[in-house]
Amino acid sequence: MITMCTQVSESFMGRDVVEKIQCVIELLEAFRRLLFCSSVRSEELQLLFRHPDLIKDSSRCFASASKELCSRRNQCISALKDLRKVQFPNFSSRYAVKEFCLNTASLILCTAATSYKLHSVKMKPMEVLVIDEAAQLKECESAIPLQLPGIRHAILIGDECQLPAMVRSKACSKAEFGRSLFERLTLLGHPVHLLNIQYRMHPSISCFPNSIFYSGKIQDGDNVKSPSYEKKDYLPGPMFGPYSFMNVNGGREEFDDVGRSRRNMDEVAIVLKLVKNLHKEWNRSNEKKLSIGVISPYTAQVIAIKKKLGDEYEREDGFSVKVKSVDGFQGGEEDIIIIPTVRSNESGSIGFLSNAQRTNVAITRARYCMWILGCGRTLMSSESVWQKLVYDAKARECFFDVDQLELLLPGERNPRRKVQLSGYSKGSSARLTTGNKKSEMKHNRRSTGSDEDYERIQESVINKVKLMSIEELTRLDFAM
């Protein structure tokens, strides 16, 4: 019944038949719930099902759940009898059902790759083809649905300023194998209808991508300019406005254990603290739902954040946290987006992070707030779109130097506690205290006189801090 209701065209069956099928499905579901109700006794059910008229006998006392179950049973039987009057085709095989559904459907949804199956089905020709995310589809893939018989009009929907198709082979990439038909038609000067109103992002978020990627042609919809978008103060302080670049000084990028992808554990710690603070404020507020997305260009960073988060927020009703790569977030959106950029070095090297299309996807996923974590010095030296973004954040007074203490909520701050992750001098003593845990490491220039020993000790201290939980970090006493 569900297949008939969802796959067969309403114009073929008629609205009244569809409503009857939906009614039967709802009645059966209600019957199932009551059947497993703890207050229902099996002896009563057996008696009532064998002798339904007993329900009318006032001298007998039955549980209310049993009475309701008996009533639902009678309704189901009546509705199923009513459906017998409907004439359905007699199918001899699964293929016959599939062919019947395709022939009677007015709308068929499938991927470009699986549309080849429609070539083998005897069905009436389709007239209109709509290809969504056409800019992310290789030209050869677009050719599959375009060859379907009867197509008179094709509509390609996409954005060439966002991620193209994935091509791993360098030779294929050089030959532009990943170029889409959408991009080819655009380069050939084919007329393009621009959907120039965006209904997702707060104007403070849409401002930069609009000016850089779309030449200022995109307008903000009335909904994102409404007071409901303006007054979303999820955390107190100017740093946590709709658009913010949080400058993480002293962060360290490193390779993962495999040595293929990069991560930045300082940014991981800040992400965890932000999520924790957002959860606290959400519990205090009247907000019914809050969705957070953490987008990182590096798989190792995604894995590190997921590992630290665990399943802490998975059982929360209304509070969700999704951690994905840029590619995984294309087409998605969340209330708050946090973007740890990972790269932190003196040379300004940022690798594929410099890809403008990838950047555009990452910074256009947020509805109300977008907070970017990164090393401003590295990104400003990169000569990429990220350089422009940092300058834009500074010009708009949305650039903030951040450390762990600045991320504490009001009431959590202790002015005597201090965190310093690196940079202590030779000949000094460092003591780390977290709750009941204490470790002391000393370095004396006279006893060693070795830069390698100093660097090894410094690395050891930093690693100890990185392995601490975010709760331990907020209680950390780092005395010099």
C-alpha cells in the first residue's frame, strides 16, 4: 500500500483512493501501537476478537486500552473492505510493478548516473529534464539523462562558483575532465538566469561572498533582514556576532598519524569550548532548536573533533552538532557554522585551502552566525581569498584575538588562572595543575645547554595540554 501511495501517480488512482490508502496506513499504525501497550491483557483481547459484540455488554468490565484496540480493529477491517472495491492491476513480477509505476508517474526522481535504467523501460517519452547541482556534474555524466527519448526542454540548476566534480587523476584534471556542461555553456556565453535573492544567510554573512564571488549581484531576502535574524545572540560579547574571525595565535598545524592530512589541536579545543558554551546557553534560553555545523577542509581535523565530541550531544532533543568536510557540507545549512581553518605557519602556505570554490561553499552554509577560527598571520600571507577575508573582517571590526580565557562564560572566569601553551623561556620551570593532577617539568640551561632538549621539553608540555579535556583546560593553572 505504501508503494502504491508514494510511487503511483495520484492522477491515475484518484484523490479519494489515495486518501483511503493513507487512512488504512494510519489506522494500522495506531492499531500496532495499542497492541503493544502494557495495559492491554492478552486474555481480554482473545475474548474480544472472538466475540466483538461483548464490548457492548455493560455487565462486563474491560480495560479502556482493550476497548480502543477493539474499536481500531473494526475501523481497519471496514477500511480494508472499502479498498477491495478499487481495481488495481494484477502484477506478475517485481519488474511489472516497476514498469507500471514509471509509466503512470508524472515526476521521476533519480541521479544522473542511474537514469540509464530508464532507457530499458517501455514508457511514454518525457518532455522536461531538470538537472540539479549541474555545476558539480561532469559533462559526460550530464549526457546520460540528456539522451533519454522525447526530451524537449532541459533546465540546468547549479553554481559554478562552488565545488565542481571530484577528479583525482592529475592527467584527467589537466584535461578538464571534471568540467561540467553548466560551466561549458557559461563560458560559451549561453544566457544564464541568475537567482539573485538569497534566503539563508544573515546579511553580515552574505556580504563578503556576495562581493567576492558574485560581483555584488545577490540581494538579501526580506526574511534574513527581519528582526528575527538580527537578534540571535547565542553567546554574549561582540566576538560571537553573526560574522566573526577568531584569530588563534600560537596554534600548531600538524600531520595526522598517517601523515596525509593536517589537524590543529588548538583549534579543536576551541571548537569544543564553543560547542559546550552554546549548549549551556541553549539550555538557559527559550530556543526550541539549535543546529551547529563544524566545517573543516581537512579530514584529520574532522576526525579529531568528532573523536573529542564523542556522542555527548547525540541524545539531545533540539540541539544538534554536525562535523563534516567542506565537500560533505555542500548543499547543507545550519544555524551556526564554525570553520577551523587548521593552517598555521610562517610561510603562508595553505595548500588546497586556497581553492576559491571550496572557500565559497564553507562560508555560505550559516543562517545566523559564522565563526571562523584561524591564524590571521598565515592567512594574510597566503595571497588567496582568505587574505581578502581577513582584511575584510578587520575592516568591519569583526577580527578578534582569542585565547581560552576569552571563551569562558560570565561566572566561569578566574583572573588568577592563566593559560600559556607555548613560548616559555629557557632556564625556567613550568608547572601544570589541573584539579588533582599535577606534573612538573624543569629545564636548566647550565645542565643541558641543548636547544634540542629545550624543544623536546617544550613539545612534551604542549602535548600534555593538548591531551587534556576542555573541562581540565578551563581549570588550568600554568605558573612560570
